[in-house]
Amino acid sequence: MSLPENLDCFSTLVEVIAQLRGPNGCPWDRQQTHQSLRESFLQECYEVLEALDGADAGALCQELGDLLLHIVLQAQIAAEAGEFDIRDVIRGINAKLIHRHPHVFGTSEVRDAEEVVANWEALKQEERGRGQSLLDSVPREMPALGYSQEIQHRVAQVGFDWEEVDGVIEKLAEEASELKRASDQAERVREFGDLLFTLANIARRMGVDLETALREANRRFYRRFSYMEEVCRQRGVGIGELSFDEQNALWEEAKRRVEG
């Protein structure tokens, strides 16, 4: 089998994956299905996000390649089953982009980016047709915080939103009070969910991506706690041997010493 040429061509990637899935291809690739690839597909998405969060162009280039591999592999599996092929995928997204940008590919005019977004949502609703919810196309398997922000963004496009962010912050205090008064575990779960949902709304109104903000907070915690562990190793003590006050003092030191 000859080695592929023109490695910078999309068609080469399609051919490579077709060969990997072929009779003389790779046993692992040949046994994959739409469902078997779900977990690793999601993992690749998160690795792209990590590269973006780290502003690492080299990693982003590599991770986008891994994600593209998954897309073409899914399309190849579909083609073998007679469902669709990669040309259908490309044709579909091209048609969608052209339809949703009449101010570029048609005669419509827009004043600014906000009007573009409003038109985009109107065209999406037109594509959904009558009887379908505005929220139906939001994937329910999204991380819960991201899902909250997306459905709140969708309904805000049709005017179902607070006029001022201060009203949402007041709602947050109300939800915290209701959580405090919860009388059993089921009620605590419900009230805590309402509290998180309101926080997601505040983040959306302030232009904060909640998933990104929480990932960054997690990384800060990881770096600071790792610093605490290293200091304890240098001192020859276990972090669990420290009192809470000592741990808290070490945490404050980590906040001062560790960047971010």
C-alpha cells in the first residue's frame, strides 16, 4: 500500500480514514461504531477547550486535528452504513451558513453584530418549523452549567429575561435564603439547583462563560493545593497532620505565591 501524499489536503485525510476502515486496514479502526466513539469524542472536545484556555496555539492545532479525525471517522462509518458521507456533512453546513448570513450572501443589511445574532436566531426558528420548542436543539447531554447558560441565552433572544442584572442578583439572595430554609434532602437538592441556575444567569448577563470560569477556578485550586503539599513535603509533615488554622494559613501563603 503506497503512502498518502499531499498531507495538507482534506481529501487525503478522508482517504486515510477510508483505508484504516478498509479490509486491510487497522483492526481497532474497523471495529469502531458511532456509539463506541462517543466517550473519546467528548474527551477530544475537552482537550480543545483546555488548549484554548491555555492559549497554547501548538496544542490547539494538534487537538483540532484530533477532533477533525473524529468527525471524518464518524462520517466514514455513516457512509459504510449508507446513512450519509462527508460530502453531505460539508454540503449541509455550507448551506446552513449561507442561509443564516443573508447580509453576506444576499441582499439583507444589518447594523451591527447584535442584529446579526437576532437574525440568526430568527432563521433558526424558521428552520425548526412550527410546533418545535426554542430549546429543543440544545443538547441535553451538555455539561449542566453550560446547558443552563445556553437555554437562558435562547429565551433571552425572545425577550424572556431580566431587564437589569441587579434583579438577578437579588434573585440569587432569595434562592440562597430558600436553600437555608430547606427542610429535607430532596428540597435541598431542588433549591441548590435553583441557586446554580440563577448563578448561571448572572454569569450570562455579565458575559462570563460559566464552564470556563469554573475550569479556571479548578486549575487555581489545583496549583495552590499542590503548592501546599510541596511545602509540607519540604517540612517533613503530612498536610493532614496540620490543624485547620495551619492549613488555612498555608492556603493564604499559596494564594500569594502561586501565580493566578
